[in-house]
Amino acid sequence: MAPRTIPAELDAALTALPLRTGIYVPEDLLEDWFAPGTGMSPVSAEALSQAETYGRKLECEFKYYPERLEGVFWKWVPAL
């Protein structure tokens, strides 16, 4: 399996993301960025798990929507 190839721009975008906003990522990019070489159709469980872990590191949540063939990273609203 090839190493992850997450673009630095995604790190910057998620770090700067305002609360309650999100970034949508098509499933082919999720696979390429988080688990290259694991196959697709459907996107691999490894890619989804790695994307969720990555999002948490940048204080974002992640959810995959199979009906839309994309994942979403978003900033949560901290508890008051």
C-alpha cells in the first residue's frame, strides 16, 4: 500500500474552517488521500477510518454519505 498523500492545503483549510461549516470530499479523493491502493467501489473502511482520525486531529468531525459518494469534514461547535 502506498503512503497517504493528503494535500497540505486540506490541513490549512480545515484548520481555518469557521465553526458550523464543512468541506465536501468525493470518495475517489478520500481513497487516494487516506488509503491509496486499497481499492474502491465502495470506498474502503480503512480510508473512512483514516479520514475520521485525521479530522479529529484538526478538531473536525467526519461523516461519509454513501448515497452522495462523498465525505464531509466540518467544525463542531464546542460545548458551552
